[in-house]
Amino acid sequence: MEPSKVQPEGGLNVTLTIRLLMHGKEVGSIVGKKGETVKKMREDSNARINISEGNCPERIVTITGPTDAIFKAFAMIAFKFEEDIVNSMSNSQATSKPPVTLRLVVPASQCGSLIGKGGSKIKEMRETTGAQVQVAGDMLPNSTERAVTISGAPEAIVQCVKQICVVMLESPPKGATIPYRPKPATAQVIFSGGQVRADTLAAPATAGLSLLLQHQPLPAYTIQGQYAIPHPDLTKLHQLVMQQTPFTSLGQTIPAFPGLDASSQASTHELTIPNDLIGCIIGRQGTKINEIRQMSGAQIKIANAMEGSSDRQITITGTPANISLAQYLINARFRDVAAMWTDPSTMTTS
């Protein structure tokens, strides 16, 4: 999308996809009895409204369509939430009506543009729309996305969403985005003869399990202690990931701007990676390693191959948050490669 085609008044004339994060009660409100409410929203707005499945306290609501359809869907959702607030107040002693609140899920690489230099852009949005806008300082767990919370009257929220869409079109995401997937309330693991299928595993954000197990249809794994050990063809990848120090949920560790956290002193972390796997981290002409550097804010140096050694040394320098994110992205790259190895139909040159 060329920025010249973007008009703040809402006449963007493009198809967009906007993701919302909602609690179960909010989802129930827009779904309605037997799905009647969301069906009417889809018909009246002409937007596609999809709700993520799963037994999760939070759900992702995805709205896709032409901009006019998206804004109409947002308006219908905002007015429905306002109706819920009014109904709840009739049964309480509250005297002041709380604002309607929606949470967007936005790639972290676009949040700087939403905030603007010195907070100028977000201040402009607040002043021109009357809505309150807050960009979360932490990333959502196991993702490179942040929540953007909009509060106010339904009309103000829709105007604010329009301005956010303009900014997102003018400043596309940089590098790969790891989408936020709400964590199931209970992890479902199916055991059979001491084995577990990795594609049925829902690992907690802080689990010691290798990231290679998450969301990928991999072969059967044998449970040994707290780890799942794969068949020999992927053992090297899993050993590599398991030797890394486990880190907590990214939502608890990542600062507002990776690389600019003045309160954390820079430190260095070293990884050892087999020579035959280093290529999947570097990527063609360094594209993958450059993405990881850009997204994490860390300095990453890969040592030259040493004669007689089958390993390469990777040195990561930055704040603890930068280093954690860089490790996460490296592990995610191994996960993608493992998936390609187990499903040759997905093989692409990278």
C-alpha cells in the first residue's frame, strides 16, 4: 500500500485485517444467543469476523474486509459493549459510566510509529478523537506483538481506529511477526505408550520444553523428565535449544523499546551452534540474522568457522530483554526449520 493512497478520513480503499484481544465475557457478548449477534454484525458490516477457538480465558477476534466494513464492525462492537455497560449499571450502585474499552493486537515493530517521536503521534490521536490510547510496554507472551488499548465513547473509538489503521498502512511491520496466541486454560497432552504427539502439545509460556514443540506438527516424542526427546533426525536441533537457559514469558521481560532500556545494563551471552545448522540462522545473504537483530535490538556476532571444529560461536550483546528476545527468535527459527524437515512439501529456499 502506497502512503499516497491513504486518507485519514477513512477512505483508504484497501482490505485490512485487524485483530482484537477479548476476554471470554466480551466474546460472549458479541457472539450472542446461538450466534445471532455476530451473524448480524457480519451481515450489516460486510466484514469477516472470526473468533479463535479453544478453551482460553482470552480469545483473538479477527476482523477482515474493506476499511468501511471494518470501521462499521468496530462501531457495532463498541456500541454493543456500551449497551452492556449501561445494562450492568442498572443493577449496581455506580453513578459514573465507565468508558468502552477495546484492545488491538499490533506488531511491536509498528508501535514506535503509533507513538511517534516523543509521543507526538499518540498525543495527536488522543486530542483529535477524544479517546484514550495506551500502547503496552511489554510484548504479549511468546510473541512479537503488543496490546494497544483504546478507551472512550464508541464514536471516539472508531475515529481512533481509523487513525491507527492509517499509521499501520504507512508503516508496515518490519521483519517477521510472531503472532500472539492465547494460552489454553489447560494443556492437553495425549500419552500413548510413553509417547506424545507434539501437535497436541500446548506448552505454557514458562515451560522448559523446547520451543520446537510449539504449534508444529512434528513426529512422536518420548517423554524423559520434563523434556520430550524427538526421533534421531531432529535430536540435534532439540539438544541445541534445550541447552539454552529457560526464560520467562516475554510479556514480563521485554521493555517498551528493545535496546533503549536505560535501566538495564548491557551484558553478553554466548551460544554454540553446529556448523551444519548455522545457515538456517543466517539465511540467504544474511536476511534471517538481520531480521533477528532488528526485532530484538541486540548485537549478534557469528564467529568464523575454526579449523577442526564442528561448531560456531554466536555472541549476543544487549540488555537482558534484548538477549531473551534474540534467543527466542533464534529458537523460533529452529522450529520453522524442523517443521520443514518433517514436512518436505513446505520446503522453500531461505
